[in-house]
Amino acid sequence: MRDAALVSFSCEPGCALCCRASPVTVLPHEVYILQRLAERLGAPVVFTPAYKVADVKSGLRVAISYLMHLDEEGKCPFLEGTRCMVHGLYKPLTCRSFPYLPKVIRYELDPTSREIRIDVKFVMSTLCPVVRRDLAPADVAKMSSIHIAVKYAPRETEVALKTLEKRYLYAKVLSELWKRGAVELDDEGKYPFYPVVNGFAFIRRFYPELTLEKLRD
Ligand code: SF4
Ligand code: SF4
């Protein structure tokens, strides 16, 4: 175990363990970016909506996060051997922030203030062998604080913050629409028969100037 104050995270070349671990959480606009790349590269991607909120006004459930599933071999469809096919094209934010990622994301609809609130708790994932090698369990525990984690993994925490900002952006735009009465949000569990719409496509109905290019980075 190395001194946590002195080491900084560096991904192990050829590891790709996190590309086989679990579905990748992606944001609504990333679905479009990755779908296009998948078509170009012939990767069999499958996305399913994760968190959704119902809009009673339009009779839709708006997906504001998605899962990109592992393929039949139990790996990310963009993984070829140990090479990420979208590296340098567009790697999902979750992948770029790994091993620093949300452990819990809690969404809450407040009908009084007409706001969607998001509470995120981060974790330095011990699935990553480099984290296990570098850090003692006590140090890992401290890294739920992004201010401490940034010293060990500055690039990854920066992307984790950027991802959080984008998550907040979806919540903020929908909250603004709710406040001005353009949408009537409610718990999606009450409306299982509503069709699901991608959150990026949905908010572009109101803000067409919000393009993929603006959200992509
Ligand atoms: S997109 Fe690339 S980095 Fe992310 S899980 Fe797939 S292969 Fe791994
Ligand atoms: S598990 Fe860790 S070392 Fe392995 S590819 Fe993922 S981030 Fe890199």
C-alpha cells in the first residue's frame, strides 16, 4: 500500500476490467452520440432508460439517465480485446471518470417548489485494481469527499463534477419548465403506460438551441 498523500491515480494499460463490470450509466444526449458511433463502428449497443419522470401534460415519461448494457460476452459493446473503440471519438463521461463515480444518485420531485432535486454520493471504486493497490480502506472511505478524492484522481474527479453539472442541467431545465407550467411533473411509477421519451429530445422541444455539440465534451 502506498502513501495516499503521495500517489496519484493512473489507469493500468490493457486492464479494461471496468469495461466488463456492469452496464454504463449515460446521459440522454450521450445516447445519441454513442448510437451514431455504434452504427459507424458496428457495435451492438443497447440502451434502456434508467431514471424517468412523468410529464402529465404531454403524457410522456422523460428519461434523464440511461444504461448502456454489456453485450452477450459480458463486455461493453465498444470493447475490442482490451481496446476501447470510442477512445478519442467520444468516451462516455462515466468511463472517463472511472474509478470515481456516483455510488448513490437520489432524485426527488418537490411539487411545492416544482423542482427536481438530485443528491449524489460518490465513491472511489475498489473494483479498480489500481485503487486497491494504491489505497488503504480508510483512505478509500475518505474519498467520498470530492475535495479529498481530487488529490488522488484529479482528472477523474474533474469529469465526475462535469457529469454532475450535466445531470443538474437536465433537472434544472425540467424544473424551469415545471415552474412556468409548460410541463406537469409527477412520479413516473404512477404512469407506467406512458411512452418513454429521451430527455435530450424532450427538452429540445422547448430549447432547440440546446444541441448535441453544446452538450458534448
Ligand atoms: S465505452 Fe470504452 S471505456 Fe467505456 S466501458 Fe466501453 S470500452 Fe470501456
Ligand atoms: S479497472 Fe481501473 S485500471 Fe482497470 S481499466 Fe478501469 S480504471 Fe483502468
